[in-house]
Amino acid sequence: MFEAILLTVITAATPLVIAALGELVTERAGVLNLGVEGMMIMGAVCAFAATQMTGSPYIGIVAGIVGGGLFSLLFGFLTLTLVANQVATGLALTILGLGISGQLGESFVGQPGIKLQPIVIPLLSDIPFFGRVLFAQDLTFYLSIALVIGINWFLFKSRRGLKLRAIGDNHGSAHALGINVIRTRYLAVLFGGACAGLAGAQLSLVYTPQWVENMSAGRGWIALALVVFASWRPWRVLAGGYLFGAVTIGQLHAQAFGIGIPSQVLSALPYVATIVVLIIISHNRRTTLINTPASLGKAFVPDR
Amino acid sequence: MRIELQKRARVSTLFSVLSPLLALVLTLIGGAILFWALGKNPGSALYSFFIEPLLEVWSLHELAVKAAPLILIAVGLSICYRSNNWNIGAEGQFTIGAITGSILPVLYPEWHSPMILPLMLLMGIAGGALYAGIPALLKTRFNTNEILTSLMLVYIAQLFLDWLVRGPWRDPQGYNFPQTKSFQIEAVLPEMLASGRAHWGFAFAIIAAVALWFMMRFMLKGFEVQVLGQSERAGRFAGFSARRMVWFSMLVSGGLAGLAGISEVSGSIGHVQPSISPGYGFTAIIVAFLGRLNPLGIIASGLVLALTYLGGEAAQLSIGISDKVSRVFQGLLLFFVLSCDTLIHYRIRLIFAGSQAEAKG
Amino acid sequence: MTFSESEQAASLLSVRGLTKLFGDFAACSGIDLDIAPGEIHALLGENGAGKSTLVKMLFGVLQPSGGQIVWQGNPLTIGSPGEARQLGIGMVFQHFSLFEALTVAENIALSLDPKTPLAKIAEEAASLSKAYGLPLDPYAHVADLSVGERQRIEIVRALLQNPKLIILDEPTSVLTPQEADRLFETLFKLKSEGRSVLYISHRLEEVRRICDRATVLRHGKVTGACDPRQETPASLARMMVGTEVAAVHRDETVALGDVQLDVTDLTVKARSPFAVSLKNISMRVRAGEILAIAGIAGNGQSELFDALSGEYPVADDDRIKVRGKSVGRTGINGRRLLGASFVPEERHGHAAVPGMSLTDNLLLARSQPDRKAFLSGGLASIVRSGAIRLATKRICQQMDVRKSGENPLAGSLSGGNLQKFVVGRELDRQPSIMIVNQPTWGVDAGAASRIRQALIDLAKSGSAVVVISQDLDEIFEVATNIAVISEGKLSEPHPVGSLSLERIGLMMGGIHESHSIPDAMPSSPEATHAH
């Protein structure tokens, strides 16, 4: 029983973790992309469509990543090349993503999907309890863990990661040192989009293997909140993601048990939890000030 | 080839006017391509989308019905965005305004008094304003990001509405449909003209837009909004309080969204049901930007966006394409608006590889 | 080309006809410059003369629109700072190009070969900083360091690349005289190793003291090349400014009146992790007096200004008195109504909104004190744009604000003209107290002398003036009394005649009267600025 719950928590947490990690890298480079929800839903619909057409959920995963990534470039072009307002453009990306995905996915509504199957790692998965939970998961879970480790190494150990953090801290100085601000930011936005697309693919291929309009249901926004919660550190994203996963699954189980609380109240719990967590984190202005990338959301126009 | 921006010495007035129009034209071109890709004749599709709804009196009324909430919400949002407060939860404030405004007709269906309608409207405004007060409180008190909190509150409001109409507010004689009793006649916002459905909500929208335009253009308060939006520090130097501005802008926009909510429920639906908005609160964000955050411009852009809703419905009937196309149109429009706004502040130059080498030599 | 082969060979760096256009505006036009190996070469010029644009082209940050750069006899283009560094050009920026959130070692690593491990960089930086007398902890976060320490990072970062030419952009503008002396010693050591230094400054005294040759820029053109030691400050200034700058006149015999501003034992906790706490600050300023508050940037000046202006009121009402009234808890407009007026340091986004017109920026500071004149309609507060336009015109005439068009955006004015407007906006009210933070920071010499004269005239007419400034020349020019702020503490005021530059320098470095310092410092005989 407990093991089953843990497995569902992992499934609920994985898309949040992946999307939040992508946004974390984007924001570390100083770009605030509020379009996570839109990129996620584009990933979901691309992944589902590709899977239905080819029959392979792995091709679906690739399609999700590509879909989310390409879609993020639209945001990149507007905010980085045309220096449009990042907040407004992020909102536009979400609105457009929900619209396009609804249009693209219309013919898929009600079709049974193909689920991405777990990859059972021999030997390791035989470890009692933990083996089944940690080593008999689908690809997206392994990717999420690899991303945490990889991004942590990239940001804090590699020289390119150092440059990316430098751009997020002070893009003017980074430019003066000869770091290509715009190109790095394009890559960071693209990475964030690819991660959001992967997270969306997980939704339509693992979490609920079917296409439902607006199936991201605010997870993109929760992922944005997670980045703040994690104060821009990858390991804390993992912890926060699992906290939210637990809340989501907890309320589903509570609904199934029928404990006398209206289902709507329980469904609202993840959103309420997001607000509560934001209050707790933002409450301390000092830590927020120190951790927030200093040039986050500011436009950069190099003088030539 | 690459694109280079050159800051203009002064804001281009020409492009301030031209940019929304240019965006519209680009959206139409994008739409034509989209229809072509869907295998429809772009010309006739665009015609049934954007022209046909304008040819009949009843559909002009429909246009006013759809434009009313968009304009009401968007003028409120324009105050928020001008003052650098990013309320994106108008959809939730709209929902709560509809709920609080409906308390009287739902709980006292037998109360037949001319007082009921004004009270409903006031309660709708109060409900929307209070709901927008939550992110305002969290921002001023805990420094919490209002974008995320106001958006989370949208989901919570919608679930609350869902619970109400399936639970305590459900009409016992309603054959188990999740909706309340129909409002008594005194609680229904009347039509403006005998010729059609357009109710007084549209008048509220025009009044609100003109009033806020006057404030922004001529009053010290409007000046305060602009100063605090451009520089909080300079605002403090002027003796303005950014904290009070958070409250002011959020309460105004929440109140107007609440008024839009109760007007919609009372004027065009007549009862409360789980779904009362086709995303007005989010579309209003596009309306606000397309109107360049100017209340008078918002009246025009509200009508344009209302047309995309109508056109979506019309196109679904006449040429058999999904009404989701209208969402795509709306998204495209916002994108083109934001891109074209760059022209107001920058001169855009395309640099070709050859000409650059020349410049260096 | 107009120069001989031998000249070209002797120079480390030669620049011929270098031009940079921004749209129609020529920031640099036809610049010629030669730097010999092992010399300290000064680049003199006012703010806006094109110095920064020129060095950005030399360092590859900007690409020239025309002209040629010759490095060790080879004509070349410098495409990026990375290329400049590989040639052997190091740069110390004026507004430091440092990253506050990163450590010293990480900051240095950003401009080095990516293959060198961080630990090795930290080690080398530590040993190099010791060798040049620039102590640094490689693992400290930049946000926690003083301005002087930050400059050391920049210098060490440049030195680690073993450069042949080091460019320093206004390096002493943030240093105490003593810190500046230490920097000069480092520069002499670099010179003795055969490296060249391009030293950018507008401070004539120090250029005369340390530089071998000087090139003077004005309005983007070279207006002179000379040996600064053969010139007088006046002759250098003429090359820099073009015409004689009107000297500031002061009447020494102004009788002081009543106390206008009275601050007693004011203590304010830091509002943010990067701010300074104010500790037990007391001062009394009388009518007719100009109290100048000297100090290095970041020692509590902006916090003091915030408390005095009421932008951030203080808890205890009696700590600050304006003309006898306790105003500690009163906001900025309440204090303005009592006759106080304020000019903050930052023009863009504090004293003025760059994206708004001049008339709007007039209303910014005066909507409340001049309610009757500028607003009508009672509670509705309708803005009277006609009256505001007239007042704007009056101020622009009085302060000689040069602008394009009737009512341009504040951001389109040059620094000097906007500052004249911002000061004029307050003078126009004839305030009885005026508090100014860095009145001439980043302002051309003509505007600076006009502003200083206006402050002196205001005091003469019976107002109390507080000038917070980092510029010691300015302070000696305008002050009747001088106090020094250091780490949030304010010294006793001293009459201007009784203080030497050295003593102020020591006080700015945090050494106060209690430590009893002799007036002349025998240990630094070369530090004798003539005044």
C-alpha cells in the first residue's frame, strides 16, 4: 500500500521537478519565462500526437522535448531579440500554447493513449522496498534525477555554468567581459522549453496516458513557484517537487476514501499549498534578495 | 543576417498608433495561413470569422455582450500593469464577483425589490475587490509574488464555484443539473435596447473606461500610477507609496472584474453554473496590451477580441472549424502586439553579413 | 598613414583616426593615440568626452566605425574582450564589471582560460595579490567587500593574464587619498616591469603626479597631447574644457543665522543586507551655512539622505528637527512643506523618471509643496499642466538647461543638464533647507561650477545647505564646515580652513579624532596636494 502511494507520488512529482529544473536554468541566466504552462502543454500534445502516429512513446518523448523547445524559441525571439516585456511575453506564450494545443489535440480527445513503460533495472530493482520504488520506473523519472545531478554540476562546477550564473547576476558586466549574453540566454531559454516539453510529455504518456485539453492544469505555474521555493538550487527543487507530489496524491487518496471533505476542497490543496509555500519563502526578504538572480527579468540591449 | 536594435531618441508617436494595427494585420495574415493549413479557403474563412458577425443586428448585440466583461476587466488590469503590479488572476476575481453578487437572488429568490440589483452589483464589486485583496495583502505583507498567487487563486475560485453549484446552491428542482435556480426578474440586469440581448454591462464598461481614462490623463492619481510603475524609488521621492498603490490597483481591477462577473451572470446567463466564463479574465490580458494599456484603446481592442469569440462560434457553424481557433488567434494577436511594440522604442535594422564586412573595412 | 615606420615600431599601441558613431552622434572621431612600452599614459577628458568609448574599442567591447588600431606594429581588429586579453591588454573598469553573487576566485576565473581549475586560480590570485600589495581573500563573496577591495579584484584579474598594457578607467574616483597612494605604488611597480598603463582620469593633480604623457579628449576629438609634468593644472583644464570654467565665487563673510536642521543621536538599522546602519549621527546646520559631508561611497551616505529626506522616516520623532519642528516620523512631503528640499544622488529613477517629460518630472517633486499652484479640483487633484509648463520653462532658463524641443523626456537630457534641472527644480522653491547628495557626480565641468555657485548663493541668501559628496575638490570649494561619514558614523564638523586633505583622508578611512592623528603625515611626503 505505502509502496503504491510512493510510486504515485513519484509520478506526480516528476513533471514538476523536470519543468522547474528547466525554468531554474532559464532564471539563473536572468530570464523570467512565465510561459512554462504553455510550453508544457505543447510538449504534452506533441508527445501524444507523435506517439499515436508512430506507436512509440519514446519518439513521443523526443517530440515533446522538441515541441517545448521550439515553442520556447518564440519567447526567446521576442524577449531577447526584440526585448519585449518578459512578463507579458510569458503570459502570451501560455495563452498561445493552450490555444494551439487545444487545436492540435482536438482529434485526439478520447483516444486511448500508449503508456511509457517502466524500465526495470536488473539486480538493483530486487533490493527490498527501495528497489521497486527507485529502479523500476519509466525513463522520465531517471531523467529527472539525472537532470538534478547534471544541472547541479553544470551550474556550480563547470566554467560554462559559472558564465551562465554571471550573466544572471549582472548582464552588463558579463557583456563587458566578452561573454555572449544573448546567445547564452537563448540556450537557457531553449533548455527551459525542452524541459517543460519533457514534463508535458510525461503528463500525456505516463501520468494520464491520454490527451485532455488543458491537462497541465496549472502545473507549469506550480513549477514556477517551485523555483522560488527552491531559491534557485537544483536539489531543493527535487525536495519541493516531491512535497507537492505528496500533497497532490494525498488529496487524491483522501477523495477515494471519501473522508467527508468535499472533493473540490481537496483538489484545491495543491494550489493552496503553493500559496502557503510562497508566503513562507518570500517572507524573509533577506534570503530572497540574496538568492534571486540580480538581473532576472531585465531586458538587455548591448550597445554596439 | 541578424537583427539590431537602436534606441530611438524619443518615443515614436507614429508607431504608438501604428503598432496595434500592424499587429492586427499580421494576425490576419497568420490566420489566413492557419486556415489554409487546415484545408479551408482563407478568404471565405476570414470573412465568416471577422466580417459576418458584424452584419446582423443580433450579432452586434452579441458583440457588446462579449466585449463588456473584456473591457471592464482590461481597464482595471491596465491600471495594475501601468503601476507594475502583475495581477493575472482576473478570471478568479470575475468568478468570485459572480458568486458574491449572486448571494441575494440565490438565497432570497422571493425578494422582489428594485433594491436587489444595485445591491447585487455592489456585492459583486466588493467580492472581486476582496479576492484581489488577497494577493495584494500577501505582496505588501510577505513580499509574495502576485503573479503566482493571483493565478493560484483562479483555480481555487473555480473549484469553490464548482462546489457551490453542485452542493449548497444547487436548485433542488433542477433535475440534478449543477446550477442554481434562475434569478427572479428584479435580479436580472436589463437589456439596454429593445433590439437585442446587449445588457447594461456594456454601459458599465464604457463608463469605467472613460472614468479611468480621465484619471490617468488628468488626475494626480493617474500620474502616481505611472510614476510608481516606472520607478518605485522616484515614486517614493515624490511621496507616493508603492504599498498603497499595490492595494489601489489590485482593488480597482478586482472590483471591476467582480462587476464584470456579476453583470455576466445576471445579465446574460440568469443563474449560476459551473462554467460562467470562456476565459474572459485571461483574454482581458490580451485586450489590455492590444489597447496599449490606454483605457480608450481598450474599448477598441475589447471589441476586436470579442469579435474573435463570435467569429469562432460563427466559423464553427458555417465552415466547420473548431472554435479553439479563436484561442489561437488571441494568442497570435498578443504575440504580434508585443513584437510590434518594440518599434515604438527602437529602430530595427537588419544587418546582412556582407554589409557588415563593408562597415568594418 | 601619417606616421613614420619608426614611430610605429616604438609604440606598443598606436591608434589612427579611430571613430565611433552611435547613429548620427560621433562619440569618438578621428582619435590618434600612441602608447610607448613602459610608460604611464594619461587619457584626460571630461565626462562625455569619449574616453570610455575609446577604451571600450581598445578592449574589444565596442567595434569602431572607422580608423585603425596597431598593436606592436601590426594593424588588427579587436573583435572581443577575449581577443584583447590574448593580445595582452588588461582592463580595470570604472563601474566594476564584478558579479556580486560570486566569489573573488569565480570572478577572476571568468576572464581566464577555462581549463585552469578554480583552486589553482585562487592560489595564483592570492600570491599575486600579495606580491603587489593588494591583499585579497579569494573565497570571499564580492557583495561583502568594500569598494577598494573590489578594485583590487579587477587589478589582480587583469594582472593574472600577464598583460603588456593595463587600462584603468577613473580608478581613484572611489578611493581615499591614502588608498590612491597605494594604487600609485602598484602602478609604478608595473611600470618598472616594463608594462604600459593607460590611465583615464579627469583629476589633473594626480595625472601631473604619476603620468609620463597625456592625451586630452574633448567632444570625441583629441585636443592636446603633452607631458603633464610640464603643464599647470590650469593649462590642462583649458585643453579639457575648451574655455575657462567660471571659478566659483564665495563671500567669506556670511553671518550664520538660526539652526534650521537639527539631528540628534540618530541611529537607523540597515534595511537590506547590502545597506549600512547609521550610528548616533548628530549635526546642526544653521542658516547661511553649507555643511559638507565627505566620505567614500557606501559608508551610509544614501541611508543618511533617506533618513533626512523622510523617504524612510525614523521611529523617534525628536531625532530630526526641521526649523524647530520634530519631523522624524514625517514623510518627505511633510518635510517639504516645512521648507526643506532634496536632491538625491541618482538622477535616473530617483530624482527623475527618465521615461517621463520634464514637466512631469517637475510635478514629481512639487505636487504637494506647491499644491495650490499645480493642482486644482480639490480632492480630485486635477493636474494644471499650463502652470507646470510655465514653471518648467522658468527653471530651464534660470539654470541654462540645454534640451532638444519644448518638453523632452528627462532621459534624453545629458547628465549635466538633467542635474541642473533637478537642482533648479528645488531652488525654484527658495527652500530654507536644501539637502543634496553628490550634487555634481558625473556632470561636466560647466554644469558643475554652475550648480556649486547656485548652492553657495542659496546659503548666502539665508538657507541651510547640506552637501553630501565624495569629491573633495568640490567640498573645499563650497563648504563652510566639513564632517566626514565613515561606516555609518559622522564625525564632528570642522571649519573648512582647519582641515588638511590628509586628515580628511584618514577620517574617511575610518580613523577619527579620538585616535589623535598629527596633521602632517611624515610617512607619505609625496602626498601633498596643493590647495
